[in-house]
Amino acid sequence: MYLTAKFDMREGRGRKADPDHVAHSMHNARNERNERLFEREEWLTKTQITGFFLRLASRQRSRGQDASASSMDAAGQPEEDENQDIEALIRETDRCAFMEDINEEIGLSF
């Protein structure tokens, strides 16, 4: 819910949420009783947040395409290419997040 709210808040203003800023804000986020919202183990990396934001954007885009009936003509081809690019980027982001998790677990740092 936290990430979705950050994404929606920035998108509503016509600007994209910065995953690096959101990752840092998770470290200091507090509730009404001044208690931390997230424990250290729950903090996400910039890469993980980027992947989440990409999936949200992809879902929003696909909902918009569902709402407007579009024909499959030459003009529709770039949308298909864009969707494939987004899916590839999401897979790569997930792979990078997985590698970061492994590196953290075995104690590697770069």
C-alpha cells in the first residue's frame, strides 16, 4: 500500500515517483504514533521499487487499452512492441533484485 500510494501521489501530479527517493523514505517512514512503518528487513532496494513501479505502470496502461477498443492495425504495432519492452524490463529488474538479494545474503558488496 505504501508503494502504491507513493506511485499514485506522484503520477497524479504528472511526475514519476523516484525509486531511489522512495527507498530512502522507507527507512524513516512512521505512523501516527511515531512508530516505524518498516523494519530493516522490510526495506526494499531501488531496483525492487523500480520493478514494482513498472508493474503498476504496465497495469495502468493495459487498463487504459482495455477501456478504449483499439483495432490491430499498423498503428497498433508500436504498442505491442512497447508492451514487450516493458515485460523484458520487468524481468530484468526482477533478475537484478534477485541478484542483489543473493549478494546481500552471502555478504558481497560492490
